Amino acid sequence: MRWSSCFFLLYLSWALFFSGTHELQTNQAQLLLQLRKHLEYPSQLDIWGTYNGDFCNLSSTLHVSIICHDNAISELKIRGDKLGKVSEFNGFAIPNQTLSQSFSIDSFVTTLTRLTSLRSVSLVSLGIWGPLPDKIHRLSSIEFLDLSSNFIFGSVPLQLSRCVKLKSLILDGNFFNGSVPDWFDSFSDLTVLSLKYNRFEGNFPSSICRIPTLTDLALCHNELTGELPDLSTLSNLHLLDLRENNLGSGLPSMPKGLITLLLSNNTFSGDIPAQFGYLSRLQHLDLSLNHLSGTPPSSLFSLPNIRYLNLASNELSGSLPNDLNCGTNLGFVDISENKLIGRLPSCLDSRRAVKIGGNCFSVDGQNQHRNSYCEPINMEVKQSRGRATGTLVAVISGTVVVLMLLALGILFLCRRYRSRKTFEHNIVSKVVQDNTSTAVSAEVLANARFISQTARFAAQGSSACRVFSFEELTEATNNFDSSTFMGEGSIGKIYRGRLENGNIVAIRSLNLLKKNSIQNLKARLDLLSKLHHPHLVGFLGYCIDNNGQDDLSVIKIFLIYEYVPNGNYRAHLSETCPEKVLNWADRLAILIGAAKAVHFLHTGVFPGTFNNRLKTNNILLDEHKIPKLSDYGIAVITQEVEKVEVKAETPKSRHRTNMEDDVYNFGFILLESLVGPIVTGKGEAFLLNEMASFGSQDGRRRVVDPAVLTTCAQESLSIVVSITSKCISPEPSGRPSFEDVLWNLQYAAQVQASADFDQKSDSASQS
């Protein structure tokens, strides 16, 4: 009797456990299917509709991952492809890749919070829109929350502060507005706070300074104003990114453990604090595009771990010491567009990528101003200039008033022949037409802050384009001797030359059919000289050799660029030089740099520059393996139209095809990065056929470059394979934006870095 009772109790316990577990799994499956319905059945979740097993045992993919603990879902990751662009209709910004109007974010969050064991939630690029509901606090066990790249607007609900276990909060790339909440210190274990690319305004919240666990803080690309408080209490902070705001006043003290500090494009003023020179772990410092003054601390250049130092476009003055010591890791320095004087310290030599233009250094060439430009102005001169300026303003104001009266008179006459409604309709039509032809969204055109900052960025370092004489180039190349011939690019021959000041340059020689006047050509060349980016080969100037005649049918011009010494990317993918073949992490870094350059050409200048002849041998590497894109913007000069199929010959379709053509060509750069250079006699068709082999592990082992296979993490590789496949889609409409390409590459690099770190940690523990 005793044994039968024990057996019965054991059986009953087992039955209750099994039925409870089965009920739990069934309930979770129903909730997941309900979430799929709310998200309007994205393709990434197709497998959910046909899967009959336990969702906890479902294999993870790049876009979907479910992890369970004790048969309850603890982690849910869904990544879509709705990186929506914004259009405008009747004055309202309408995201055109959101979920439909029937979507209810309230119902969606209600369903989500019924998964009561969730500790990690990542819902990225799914087109979710609407204000974040208060009931988000029902995720009481949540530790990681990522809702980035959606269209969520309004304020961050106060009730979220009740999720006291939260360690990582990422809300990047949404439309949150109002003030940044001042209750983030409710999260006693918060390590990552990222609110990038939103519309937050107001002051930097002081409560953030009371979160000692923070390691990453990113509030860039918002509209924050006011002063920064003392941040030195954030003892664990490694990353601080506050770029593209309106933060001002002086720079405060910073945490000693910072590794990356990004404060560019604000209105900070005053001297750079000496304390910055003691941030011994700092690797990346960007203070560009502010109003900083005084002489930069010498210790900034000699920080033991500093790699990237950007102080460009400030009001720095004085001279750097001749015995300036540069750190051994320092690879990039930009001190251009300031008011620095004196000699250039010897440590800022050709071993590093150094930009010094727009100062008053006593060096030959390199776009330096006269010393008077950098001299301080005393008070008497200021007062006299002020009086003169006042007089000038009064004259201009009077003239403006007269012109306004004339304009009002003309407008009154016009209104007699046009109704106001028709007049406004025509104006709106013209704005939309202009916007379409340049592929800049109506929201961007309406955003004066964005346009002013874009213009400011494009103008930095934009000194007048230098015009070289033919005699200078002849002397620089020893009369274009064959020993200086570097090869023939996609357009024109290229020579290596040494200018009189000792600078080595690359000189491209080409003949153009004359389609416009010399003056028009010069205007186009000046436009090209305005394109400045760390990953673009610097355009230094030009020479037009027409013997003083303006009626020739063919024009011979020379384009002078900075010389990039370490060859092109394609050569570093070749097996002919095995000692130079790049590993996967290095390839990703180069691809990211090149993608940033193309993204800048498309969106960082107005109007955008397209048809940029993207190929692996047009990505050059400097001595630090920093990539620089060459042959960009040639279409601006040649006015050539690429041979692409355009179904409707409208400005809009032509522009869209041009932009997507860059995406398509970049896809082949990605593909060559995966499989190695295209071999002789095998072109695009060969690579397209190879792409089909990526679907299986055996296929990847057969076609992927061994240097990639032996150094990559499989998830990182899969991310790049996926975006490559989209880039080379035969249908232009199926190709991603360059922003999406860049996002995926950066994500792949993060995954790879994490895998490399784990591998090193494992090796260290075993040893």
C-alpha cells in the first residue's frame, strides 16, 4: 500500500507538471502568433505560421531569436526591414514604411506584456508607430529593451521607471520628443542608455550623473541645449556620444575611464580643459565644429591610447610646441579650420593622416591663411569695426525696406491675375518637384536646423579650390615621365608627382568633349572641391590646359588629389600577396569607411552626388589602412549619364536609379570582400552564380575566401551575406538604402568584435 501511494503521488506530480508545462507552452505560442498578427505578418516570421512544435526549440536566425528559461520565453528578438523614409502630405510628415493605420501599439504592447517572463526584448525596424503606452511597465522582469529604428513618437512614459531591473535601454532612430526624462537614476543597474536620432530637446538631465553603472551613453542627433554638468561621477562610462545637439558653454570634467568621447557639432566654447589630457584610456576624441578657443593642451596628442583626434572647425589659436610628443597609437589628427600659427611639430608628419588646412602654419601650400587672419583683434579695432558694421547694417536695412516695398507692389499686381489658392498650389508643386529631383525628403527640406548643419559640415575645410599651372604639373612629374605613370583609372591616366613644397600628389589627366564654357567647367570643379570627408581622397585642385582658348572642341584637364600610399583594396584581397591579405574584421572596417563616404555623398551634401564609380580598386588605403574613396563625383565634371535602364524618363526615376546604381555596385564590392577579387574572364555573372552557394555551409566553404572563413564569426558573415544579396537584387526597388547598408555593416562589425573578445577571453582563461 505504501509503494502504491508513493507511485500515485509521483504520477500525479508528473501529470500536473506536464499539463502545466503544456498549457504554458500553448499559451506562449498563441501570444507569439498574436504578435505576428499585430506586426502584419512580416516575412521574417513566416515560419511561425507553419511551426507546430515548441517555440522554445525553434532555431534562431539573423532576424528572429527566441530563448527560454524553465520553458518560459525569456528573450525575444525580431528584426524587420522597415527602415522607413519620411515623406510629406498636406504639411504632415508621413512615414511610408510604418505598419498600416489599423495597427494599434497599445494592443501590441498589451500582448507583449503577457509574456511575463521576458527579460530581453529587441523589436527593431518593424514599422511600429504611435506613442509608447504606459503599460510597458508590466514587463516587470525586463533587463534589456531595444525598440530602435521604428516610428514611436511622444514622450518616454514615466511608468517605464518602474522596470527597476532594466540594464540596457535603446530607443534610437525614433521620433521621441519633449525633454529627456529626469528619472533614469531609477534604474540602479543601468549600463547602456542610447536615445540617438530622436527629437529630444531641453537640458541634459542631471539625474544621469547619478547612475555610476553606466558604460555607454548616447544622446547624439537630438536638440539638447544648455550646459553639460560635471560627468566625472560616471566612473564606469566608456562611451559618451553627444554629437549634433546645441549644447554649449564650457566643457565639463569627464570620467577618467572614457574610451570614446564624441562632442562634435555643438556650441561648446572656452578652452579645452587640461583634464582631457589625463584621460589615459581615451582612444577616440572628436571636438570638431564647436567654438572652442585657446591653445589645445599638448597632452591630448600624447595620450597613451589615443588613435583619433579631431579638433577641426573651432577657434583654437596659438602655436603648438616644436617638441610636441605624439602617442604611438595616434593615426588620425584633424586640426584644420582654426587659427593656429607657427611651425608644424615634427611628430605630425606623413606617418599619420594629418589635416591642417585653414590655419596660419608656416608651411608651404596646404591652404594656409596669412598670419593676419589668425592674429587676435584688440578692443579698439573691434569698436571701430563695430561702428562700421552698424553703419553698413543701417544702409543695408534701408535698401531691404525699399526692395520689400517694391516686392509687395509687384505681388499685389500679380494677385489681380491669380487667385491665392492657385498661387500657393503652384509654389507647393514646385517644392515637391524640386524635392523629387534631388531625392531629399520634404521633411529634410523643412528642417532648417538640418540644412544649416549640413551646409556647415560641407563648408568645413572648404578653402577655395587651388588652380595649378601646367608648368607646375610638368615640373612635378618630370614632364610626365614614364617613371611617374601609375596606371589608367576608370577615366584618364594617373601620374605621381611631387610639388615644389615636397607634397606628393596624384594627378589625373583626361580629355573632355566641350559641352559648356570653361567658366561652367570651373564652377563644376569648385563644386567637387567642396566634398570633404575623412574617407574621401582629398581633391586639391585642377589645371585646365586650353592655351587660353575657349572655343576648343576637346578640353584637357588635370585633377590633383592627395596621394594615398598603400594601394587599393582589391590588391589586399588578392592571394598573390598573402602577407597583405586582410582578415574579416579589417575588411569590415574598410567597408564601413567606404560606406560612410558614399552615404555622405548621397545625403551629407546638397544636392547629393551619385554614380560614383564604386569598385574595389577605387577604394584606396593609407598607411594606417584607413579607406579613402577615389573617382567619386566624376559625373559632376563629365556630365556623363551611366548606361542604366530607366523605365520612365522622369527626374525622380532617373535620380532613384542613379542612387540605387551605387547600391548595386557596392554590392559587388561586398561580394568581392567575401569571395576574393573577380578572376580574369569571370565578371558579374560569375559572382551572381557564386551568390547562390551562400545558402548552405558546404557552399560557403567552397566559395568564401579562406582568409574570411578562418577569421569570421558565422553570425557576422551571415549579416553581410544577407545585405549583399539585397544590394545586387536585379530589381532596383528591392535594393536597400545606403543607410541600411551602413547599419548592417556596423552591426556585423559589432558582432565580430564581440566574438573576437569572447575568443580572447576563452584563450586567456585556458592559459
